Amino acid sequence: MKKTLWFVFLLFALLVAACGGGTATQPAAGENPAPTGENPTPTLEVSAEPIVLHVGWLGFPDTLNPAYAFLTESYTMFDFVYSTLTTQNPQGEYVGLLAEERSVSEDGLTWTYKLRQGIKWHNGEDLTSEQVAWNINAFIQNQDGWVTNSGYITGFVEARAVDASTVEIKLEYPISNMDYRVSFLYIVYPPDFESFATPEDLQNFTNFSPVGSGPFKITTLDKDQRIIILETNADYFGGRAKIDQVIYQTFDNSDALVQALKVGDIDMTNEVPDSAFAAVQTFENVETISRQGLSLTELIINSAPADHDPAPTRNPALEDPQVRLAIASAINKQDLVDVVLQGNGKPGVNIIPPVMGGGFWYNSNIQDVAFNLDEGNRILEEAGYVKGADGIRAKGEVRLELRLQYPSDSSTYPRVADMIANWLSEIGVKATPEAVDPDSLVVATNPNADYDLVIWGWGADPDPDFMLSVMTSEQYVEGGWSDSGYSNSEYDQLYLDQQQVIDRVERQKIVWKMQELLFRDKPYIILYYGNDLEAYRSDKFTNFLDSPLGIASFQSLMQVEPVK
Amino acid sequence: MSRRDLLIRKLLLSLVTMFVVVAINFVLFRILPGDPVRAVIGRNVKISAEVQQSLREQFGLDKPVFPDQFFSTLGQWARGNLGVSWSLRKPVAEILVAKLWNTLLLIGLGQILSIFLGVVLGLFAGWKRKTALDVGALTFSLIAWATPTFWLGIILLAAGSSWLGLPTRGIVSPENVGKPLYTVIPDLMAHLFLPTLTLSILYLGEYMLIMRSSILEVLSEDYILTAKAKGMSHWQVLWKHALKNAMLPIVTIVALNLGFTVSGAIYIETVFSYDGLGKLFQTALTKQDYPLLQGAFLLLAVSVILANMLADILYTYLDPRVKAS
């Protein structure tokens, strides 16, 4: 019995310690992040209490090495720690960041960047034009190593430091979206990256204590606890942020993240789940933001060319433009937004989201096909598809029976698929929803072309180039980005043209024309654009920058301040 | 057979099992659909086909699965090298060890609590059969056993953070990151409390039910009657004669659970953003990170086999008949 008593005592002690410890370690962000007497932090005795912003998110950077980074979380950190030659402003336009001025030669083959004065690395050293040139040249010469940069430097020949504050980049051909491209080329501290002998060595470098030139420095990165502590860079060339520290904490499930916001464990998050947004809006002292973003969800229609290898496996009726039109007219996109996104989005039309570049690239002349089941029935009737006894239309041997697949890792697509299948059944099309493992679905769409309809989504880049490239026939190869298999030589040519037109308005015309072609041929039916859902504790912080860049962007955190 | 011979035989058998598991896992991951390179780089990154191919070569994926990939993996393992994770770019062994400690801490505490409470509760319930205590314990155990892990975790998280001010994630608070765990014990306790409680409640039911039925069976044996006839007190009967025999099924089930909770803690780890092995397995699978997957499943296999061996050895102490056979 002695042992039993001992155990009971231990259990009790654990309970007491747990509850006691819990209250003692409640971080009241914005007031006093320092622990109580048990863990005194000496620096706090001399300076004022630091202002700490606690951010909750659902991921964690796989690496902080820009050569081999694939997760958005890594890029969030790059934006804080590193600087680029250009960046986007809140209005969606490109402006210089490291570069004070930038210009392009007549022939479009030479870009000249004049750097700002007095830019310093986090370690106090000066950032030089030679170092910038070293970066660009490393990306160009070692593409097997700098994997993630390789897509942004195609067409680059070399970089050169003309003088102490000027860098020149030579190109093979004119590049229209140069500003956007260089905005992803994070300028790293060369001594950290010079010594790697092989591409593999370079990629294995996780760079978890990066030296950069950005507005925040990483002081602690714990990959096991998944906590990142950033400190304000007082010497930042763009001025000093009004907060002292930013702490990122990873949550593995969104319910816990929302709960943490509710009880004040975190001060902000830009990953509020659709399903919880309405609840978060009712939280005390929490402000919510629902803003149009760059994500889109589409219905992919198998458009692979008949001579594709392997031969497409699909319902042949999908090759008929009238069938596509009928499908489009049978989808109530507003309903999808209301039900699936709980109103936090917009019905989709084009592959270019409306907010890209402040709306500049989105073809607003295109009028979407209206939701009209009668019209859908009429189109199919006229095209010769007759309803059978079971309510399913057929033309000769071809019955309108389709597979409607979606990646199994999505929580929203099952609902989307059900709703679409219901509408389609009203026009005599039988669509059978089916969840498929995402990797299998990649292979089914490209290169196998073995599907009918697939629901999937994209997160668009700030520049139209990438989304447009997805529809080129060049991308319909194994490892390429095309999943529809759309192939149109006119479109392909326009794609190449828009890459090399320097004049923005000229380029816009081509981009708009490409959207017309896609709308006409319908390899995709764009279902909706989802909103970015963000929330913050309004009792603790204020003055977030509410722009398409998001409240967690470095521009926003530069101006956030505690509530007085 | 002596205990030593038995041990050696078990060990050899375990090695054979391990090899079979390794071989099956090797094949299993490779027949999964999809391309690891694509899984690692994700869907939205613009990487040319040539660069993807060079990654494929770097990972050794350009070579045939059998014999090249199989034997190079085996050779690597024979040298004690589990390889480098493709997605995390760190030695697999290093990753596994870091996460293993966290998981062991959680599982260890949770299992100790649930074994202790389950055994005590089951013992009393069986002993005081058909009393209010028995019915109460039985009802609680059945409900606890049937409760979905994820749901219980979320409910406890919401209640604990709102009413007790307990933390919502992780193992320690941000300001304690990087400090040795023993220096921040109160904070650690606060973080461990809810996940441990969840785990304990879930396993408690199972242990209690098994202990109860086991003790009931033992109590009906003749030697218990003999013991009572000798004039021993209730406690002596229960402690000296009943408990040891009734523990046998518990040892089996604990051993089995220990092996599987290493992976089974995944739900709890996910709810409480607790960085352990469960979460790692999930990442490895979604990224099709073969070296990490193989390493993780090797660890899993080893832990199940070890736990079984442990049970076998414990049996030789608890039940002399095992040794004799």
C-alpha cells in the first residue's frame, strides 16, 4: 500500500504543478512575455519590456535555405529576413526594395539596378553590389543546386557589379515580368553559401540562423518545438518596426489554433479555416478580415489532344464544346461560395484571380455563363443528347456518364463534388464523385490523361505568367504543370509573346486575349476564388496593414503597434 | 530451456521478423502511386523537368527498384546509416531520436498513469463486484474506451485552456525554448497535462476492463479458496495470490500497446501540436520521403518487437510455466 500512496501523491503533485505552471506561463503578449520569477531574463531588468507579437500558423518552414525551399512558410520567413531587388506594394505594383532605381535598355536585354545607400547585413557588414551580383550569378550557374530559383532565372545570362552601388543583369531575350522575377530572388549573405562543393551539399544546408538584410532577424528557431523568434532589426534601411519581437508558433490542427486566438495565447493568425470563420467573428476582442486572395478552385475537363501518348481515356462527349457549355451553365457558383466557403469568396470566371496586380491582369470584359438548368438542358437537347428512361442523356452509344474526381486531402471538395453532381443530374448528366489520392490524381491527369472531370485548386503567383503557363501544351509532359492537357497553338504563341513584351499595357492585351481563349474552350471551369481569412486580437495590437499582401506580411508587421 | 536460451531464441526470431518487415516496407512504399520528387516539391513550385530529373538521380530514384535501390538501402543500413531525409534534409537517425524522446515522454507518463489507475480500478471493481463502485467504474471505462481520441483531445483542450489557463500547444512556452527541459519543469508539466490526461483516459478504460475480468477469473480459482481457508486477510489474498496471476493479460496488452502507441499517439500529438513521432510519420508519408519512411517504420517495427520481447521476458518471471515449457 505504501507504493499506492506514493503514486497517488505523485499524481496529485502532477496535477497541482500542471495547473500552477499553466497560469504562471500564460504569455500575455504585448504586455509582458517574460516569465515570472522562476525564469528571470537578465536583459529585461535594464530595458523596457519588449513588445512581442505572437503569431499562430499551421505549418513550419522545411528549410531557410532559398536554394531548396518549397513551403510557403519558408517564403514568409525569407520576406522577414532577406531582401530582394524589388517587391510588391500594397496596391499590387512592383517597387524597388534593395534597388532605389531600376531601368531597362532599349533592346530590353540589360536591366540596371541602382542600390540604396547604407544597406547593412544583420551582422553589421555592408551589403555590396558585388554580393548581389554574386547571388544572381550563383543562381544562373548552379541551377541544380539553387533548385527553387531555377524557374525565375530562365533567360538570364549574367550579372555584374558596374560600380559600388549598381548591378546589371544581362538577358538572352527581353523578359516582361522582370520585376516579379527578381522579387523572388532573395539576396543571401555570400559567405554562408560560397563553400558548398556539390548541389547536394548546398541543399542539405538548412540555414536556420540566416544572416540577411531584412526588417527582422531570427534569434531562435527550434525545429523540434516548432517555434521561431524574430527580433526587430534596428538598422533596417526601411526603418525600425514598432514591435520588438515576433514569435511564430505552429499548430497541427486548426481547432487548437482558433482556441489559442480565443484565449489570447496568440495575437494573430492568417490561417483561419473557412468553417471556423463565423465563430471567430463572435470572439470577444478579436477582429476578423476576409479579403479576396490569389487562390482559385477549378473544374478540370480532360482536354488532352487525341494523339497524346498514352491515348486519353475519357468520355468522348467532353470533346464537344456544347457539352462543356452545358456543364458550365449547370453550375451555380454563387451557391458554392455561399455553402462551401460560407460566403468568403467570389464566383470564379478566369484563371487569373481578380485581385492579381490590383485587378490589372483580370479580363473584366468576360461575362460568365449564367447558371440556368433549362438552358443547359436546351443546349444538350440541340446537340443531340436525348434523355433515356433513366434520365441520363445519350447520343448514339455515348452516354453522358462522367467521373467527377477530387484529391482526397481536401475537406471542402467532397461537398463541391456533391453539389455539382446534383446540378448535373438535373440536365441529364450523371457525374459520380470520387475521392482520389492526390499523387494518383497527378498521374491520372498528367501524363495518363485518364479522367473526365477533376476538382482542384491553385494558389496563383502575383504575376500572370505562371497561371497562364499551366495551360500551355509545352507543360503537358511528365513533370509539367498542365493537368487539363489543353493544347492550342495560338494560345502557346501568345504565351511566348507576353513573356517578352516589356510594355505593360501591351502585355495586358495579350494576357486578356489568352483568358478569352480559355473561356471559349473551357479546359477549366473556374468555380470560385477563396478569400484569405485573417484575425487578430484587437485588445492588444492595432494598425495592421489591410492589403492583399496580408496582415502577416513584413510590410504589415513593420507598422503594427500595441494598443495604448 | 534456460532463460538464456529462451532469450537467444527470441532474439534470433526477432531479427528474422525485423528483416521481413524491412523488406515488406521497402516494397510497400515504392508501390505507392506518385512521384516522390513531385511530392517533396509540392504542386505550386516552378521547377524545370531537368532539375527534377537531377533530384531524382540524387535520390537514386533513376535506378531500378530491385536490385539496385534495395541493396543500396540494405547496405547503408548494415553500416548503421539510415540515410538523409529528402524533405527535411537531415540524417534520419537524428530526426527520429529527437522526436522519439518527446513521444516517449508523453506515452510514458500517459501509460504509467493509465496502467496504474486501470489496474487499481479494475482490481477493486472485480473484488467488489456488483457494487456501485463496480458499476461506476465499468460505465466510465466503457465510455472512455469508446471515445474517439481526437474528439476527447479537442474537448479537453478547449476546457483546459479556457478554464484552467493551460497552454494550447507544444511542449514548452516560446520563452523557454532551447532551455534544457529539467530547468523548466513547471512549464513542461503545464504543457504535458492535457495530452497526458487524454492518453490516460483513453487507455484507462481498456486496462480496467481487462484487469476486472482477469481478477474475477482468478478469484474463482481453488487456490484462492485455499488461501482464504488458511486465514489470510483479504489484502494478503489479493496482493500475494490474485494480483500476480491476474497481471498476465495486462502485461500482454501493455506490451502490445507500448509498441503501437508510438504511432498511435498521432491523434493526440496532432490535437496538442505536440512534436513527436506520430506527426513525423504523417509528414514522411505525405512527402513520400522514402528514407524517412523506412527509418520511421523500422523504429516502429523495432519498438513492437522489443515490447513483445519484453513481455516474453516478464512472463518468465511472472509465470514459471513459461520457462518450463
